[in-house]
Amino acid sequence: MPKVLIVEDDPTIRTAVMRALNDMGYAVAGAHTAMTGLQQAVSERPDVVVLDLGLPDLDGREVLRMIRAVSSVPIIVATARGTETDIVRSLNAGADDYVVKPYSGAQLDARIRAVLRRAAEPEKDAVIEVGGLRLDRRARQAFLDGEVLDLTPREFDLLHYLAARVGAVVSKQELLIEVWQQPYGGTDKSIDVHLSWLRRKLGETGQQPRYLHTVRRVGVRLDAPPASAPPASAPSASAPPAPASAPPAPAPPAPASAPPAPASAPPAPASAPPASAPPAPPAPEPL
Ligand code: CA
């Protein structure tokens, strides 16, 4: 059962949140100041920290940086100041997610599950392979059909995020939050621009996609190109049928040439003797 540390100075909120999470099956610890929160973040080894930004002894973001300095524990900031700058600054300072007060236990539960899932991802998805694409997250290297792909850090993050969710449509809003880390204020344009750069490096276009498929008005989906395998086997697979259908058309001239090739098996035995007869020819010749 995941352990959650709630750092919150308001006793009413702290008690209510701790009780709600406890009822949902979490192990819960509480701290009412930044300093005790910091100590418990180290000593209690929680799986997630829910951090109030408005604490009496230290600024919330200061605490955030201090926890970050000693631990990679996922941190969800809880703020009453639901302004864009506030949220963006918290995310930049190392928060993994945020909730705006007042928030429900159900919402906090969903956010906790999401950060725990993401925290578990790095190990699981260290190397992702989709079709001819291979992404090594730790080495931050990308390969396409065995060749190194020269990607910018943002391009790599974007491609990796999509590849980790292969087959699923990812909205531009989600990309802005997760890859660009701009919950608000980002523009779709920068995503479009990066997608077109990625497409060029992957040797495809929006009109003729292989890996990156735009789903109009929804987002983008990464898939292994189904067309890449067939083209290779197609020529040989379609080769036999072609000759077969070719003869029927030029029926008159073909019959003459067709029989020799396909029918060569039956007549061969008959003609084989003559072929092997060369030694024998001496006999017919004299006759
Ligand atoms: Ca507070």
C-alpha cells in the first residue's frame, strides 16, 4: 500500500485529507510545518508527498526545492493560489503535479495514482521498440532501422512520450503539460513544428505518415508502420500471380510460349529423352 505524506498546516484540511486517503487504503502520515514535513520526507520514505504551498515557517516552493535536493519522491503541490504562474513555477521547481484547493479526496487519489504510474515508468520503459524505432531513455538515444536519429532533447522527449503510449491518441493539451510542462499558455504551434521536424527525421510526411499519425481535432498517435513489412514481401508474393494473369490477356501469342514454361514438367519427360538423347542422336542422324 502506497505511503502518502500530507504537509498541511490547516488542521481541518489535514485531518480530512488524511482520513479520506486512509479510507482509500493508503498509509498516511501528516506534518503541519515545512520543517517537520522535510524531516518526514526523509525519515518516513513516503511514496508521494502532498505539499501545501502556504506554510507558516517556509515558502512552499522553498520546501519543494529542499525535498528535491534529497529525494526524487513524487510531489503533488496543493495550492489555494490557483494562478497559472504559481502552478508553472511549482512545476518548474520540481513538482510532479498539483491540485487547487478546495480539492476532493477522489481527485487527489487520481493524481496520486497518476504520479505513481509515472514514477514507475522509467524502469519499465527504459528501452522502447516500435517497428524499426528504438528509444533508449537512459542513454537518450534514438535509432531508426539501426541508424542513429539525431534528435534535439525536446524531439526525443516528444517521440519517447508518444512511443511509450503506442497506439493511443495523445492530445496536444497532454503534450503541452507532460512534454512541454506548460499546463497553460503553451501553443499548439510549437507541437506542430516539432512534429514536422520529427516527421522529416523519420522520413515521413503528414500526408504519408508511417509512425506519426495526426488524428484531426484530437491529437497525435504513434504506431508501427504496417506498410513497412508488406512492401518487402509484396514483390515476391505478387510475382507469381502476375505471370499467371499475364498469359490470359495475350492468350493467342502466350499459348505458344506459356505451355513450354508451365507445362514443361509433363512434356519434359517426353522431351527429356531427346534432350538426353544427344548421345543417341548419332542413331537418328544416320537414319
Ligand atoms: Ca496552508
